[in-house]
Amino acid sequence: MDFWNIVLQMAVYPLLGMLVVWFVKLVDDKRAPFDEDKAMLLESNLAVGLRKSGICLGLFLALAGILSGKSPKILVDLWNFLQGAIMIVVLLFVTFEINKRIILRKVNNDEAVAKGNVAVGAVEFSTLVGTGIIMNGAFTGEGGGLWAAGVFFALGQIALVIVFYLEAAISRRNIQEEIEIKGNIAEGVDVAGILIAISIILRASIIGPFTGWIPGLQGFGIYLALGLLALFVFKVLARKIFMPRVSYADEMDKQRNEAVAVFVACIEISVAIFIANSM
């Protein structure tokens, strides 16, 4: 590897990534009906901080996928990066709308975050990061192109919505009300953990060379079904092993035990990483 390639990888691409994040921040500042900078910097609004962090991390994760398929020509790489970045930025704002209209639909997300609803901020963080993880896998490899990335983005969003409502149904807790109306941070972290975890598993299903729509869609569906089964089983197992004498539902809704939620979320993400790397 020559000197200029090292410079390109360690300086130019990170700088381009920061420019993309800066541009998205400007657009999001215009989109939001309140001053996000004031809320985050002067009011220490953690909900806004989570949203902005999700944007940054999700963008960099997605953009990193574009860099995995570099060609021998720098200009070709830069052109591919630009095309992919434009697509990722557009899809990021689509994710915002999905959050607002389908996942967290009982409240105005912007108003909730402006008032410091950390639970809503945590779910937004997880969907943005989860989207970045899935897009990283969609852009990694060769053969699929922007069209395949767009399709897997759509499938990823559908999967995240399914997981959100499936978690609510299986847990038998009113997760939406706890997160959106009551601002229950423990529930927000609990949901965020499983959304990021399933995104890691789904990335493993689409990473690598694109070999065709049928195997690609089959793999995505199988990983989604089996990954969800594994995550829910290990979540129950973790509760039995590490907290056998308490009710998890009580810890989430009555006690609002954020420490337990963080611990279980980390177990889910750890299991997801293990599953993804073992396949």
C-alpha cells in the first residue's frame, strides 16, 4: 500500500464523512421546529444528543460500507462515494419519517425530543444506527449497486417495524405508551437494544457479493426469522440466569430500572455480534 492511499484512507475519507454529517445536520436543523443546538449545548438535552449521535453514527456506518469495494482508481472511488452518500442521506430522512409515522406514531417526535423525552431519543438513536448497520451490509461487496442497496434498505425498515411491534406483543407491555407518553427510559433502552441487535444479524445476511435476488431475499428472510427467535430466546435465558428473582416487566414499567435495561440490551447486542460472526 503506497503513501497516498494511506493518506486517502486515514484523512480524506473521514473528512468527506464529516462533511456529509455536517450537511445532514444543517438540513435536520432546518427540518426541526426547535433549536436543536441550543437544546443540546445549553440545555444538556440528552434526547436531542441521542438523535444527533444516531445521525452521526448511522451515517458513518453506512458510508463505511461504500468504502469496502474500492477500485484501483481514486476518482472512481470518489464518484462511487458521492453517489452512495447522496442515496444514504435521502434514506436517512426517510427513516425519520418512518419513526414519526409508523414506529413512534402516538406523539410528535420533535416535540417529545424537545421536551427531553430520552426514551423517544433512544428509539430514534437505535433506528438510525440500525439503518446504518443494514446499509453498511448492503453497500459492502460487489454486484448489487444502488438498486440493491435501496431494496435492502426498504426490507430493513420493514424488519425494524416488525421487531418493534413484535417486542410489544410478546412482552405484553404497553411499550408505545411507556416510551412516548410516559417517557420511560428503561423501555426505550430495552427496545433500542433489540433493534440494534437484529440490525447486526440482518447485516450478516446481505454482506458480501450480490449473487441474485432470490438467494438475497431468501437469506434476508431466514436471518430475520431465526435471528429474532435466537434473540428472544437468549433474552429470556439472560433474565433467568442473571435476575431470576425479579419480574422483568416490573423492572421495566414499575421500577423503570434503566440499569437492568442497559444490561439486557448489551447482552442482546453481544449475542447478535456472536451470531453474525458465526455464520
